[in-house]
Amino acid sequence: MQPSSKRPTITKAQAFLLTPAMVILLLAAIIPLALITVYSFLTPGEYGGINWTFSTESWVNVVAKRDFFTDEVSWATEHLVVFWRSIKLSFLTAVLTFLFGFPAAYFIATRPPHRRDFWLTLVMLPFWTNMLIRTFAIMQLIRNEGVINTLLVDLRIISTPIQILYTETAIMLGMTYVYLPLMVLPIYASMERFDFRLVEAGYDLYARPSQIMREIILPIVKPGVVAGSILVFVPCLGDYVITTVLGGGKQLLLGNLIGMQFSALRNWPLGAALSLTLLILVGIAMIFFVRATEKEDGLRG
């Protein structure tokens, strides 16, 4: 007897339960995204806002700029520098969170089951504190008169404080601290189901620790690594709070550039075009992570 090809139908009760989520999705995501898309093809108003005149000038201004006097078009190097800095710092933050998060997840996964909840609580504890407070805490650590510089000067390791605050290093440290749990938890979820007897078998076959890590552990927990990388990389691209506090307005990222267009410069169409560009970059990053994983899995298969 052949299975029925009819699609499962949604009952009225199921539709009723779906309605609140769909309404929130419509109001909080679809409608704003549609408005942003429309705004990106309009012209900026003289004193802010928009004029309802179709134009692709904002999309051109994402990567190019027109000289006010000669009307010549050249690359918008200021925007390109911000794009590059955003991608670079987001990637480096993802790498740092992996380097710190993988050992932490491995440590938690190898604890006795009744002790894992304690360590997981410590990992999630920062989420119970406002991000702005956590960012200012990092600021107190790395500023010239902060804990780190004061300790290094008192120990006579350095003679003058190291300028960390308001640099790319400060932003990267702040994002690593804030988004580290987003890397630890997915990797731990993958390791929790990992059979560590495979590691013992590897040692029995005289495999080196590096071989065990590369050939046994990493391939199995790779879905968690990919998920954690996406969860860290994506919010870092559009981060606003950390870059504003620790960057001091000197190291702009995409989030700051977009906010500046909507507030100080009052160029809503360009801000909308930059917002959609950020969305496109996020989509490309997610496709890259997924495709890279599928390609390597295919080679192993």
C-alpha cells in the first residue's frame, strides 16, 4: 500500500496558536523590512526624512561618492573601510570566541552530569546582566587608569599605560567577552552527545592528541562550531553599543555608520541602503558557513 501523498493540513487550533507569532513576525520584521527597502529607493529630504521620488542614488552611495563641485564619481573609501573593519573584527571575534569557548565547552562536557549545570550557569550568568553594564565593566578594565594598566605599572612590567581603549583591540575584546557564551553553548550541545570512548580508542591506537582533536572530536562537534560562529559573527557585524562605548566614535563599524545616517546626517535612504547591505552581508556569511560545512562533509563522505 503506497503512502498517501496528501499534505498534512493545519487545524483551526494549530492556526490559532500560530497567529500570535505570525502577527509579531509581520509587525516586527516583514513590514519594517519592506519599509526599509522602499526608503532605499527614494531621495533624502532637505531637512531629514524622505522625498517620495524614485532614485537609486543611495545604492550608488553605498560604495561610491559624487564630488559636489565636479560631479565626478569615485570610490567611497570611508564606507569601504568601515565594511572591511566590520568584517575583519567580526571574523577575529569569532576566532577568539572559538579559541576560548571550545576548551570551556570541552571542560563542561567532561564534568560529571550532576556538576554540569553549575558550570553552565556560570557561562550564562553574564546574560542576566545588561549589555551596557558589561561593556562599561570592560571599559574599567582596559582604560589607561584601569585595573590592567595599573597592575602592569605597579609590577613594573610597563612604565606608561598601554592605550587599549578606543582602539580596534578594545572593540574586539569587548565583543569577545559579550558574545563568548553564544559560542560555548552550541559547542557544548554538540559535545554533550559525543561518545568520549572514541577518544580512549584513539589513544589505544597510539594517536597523538592533535590527531584525536582533528580526526575525531572536531568533525563530530563541527555543527556546534558552525552554529556558534554564525551566532557570534552575525551580531558583531551590526554591533552598535560595544563599538560606541569602547571605540569612542573613532572606530566605526556598520552599525555606527547606519545609526549616523538616520540620526546626525539625516540621510534616511542611504541608511536604509546600508541596512540592506548589512542584511546581504549576513546572508552571504551564513551561506558561506553552511556551504563550507557541506563541502567538507562531502569530501569526508
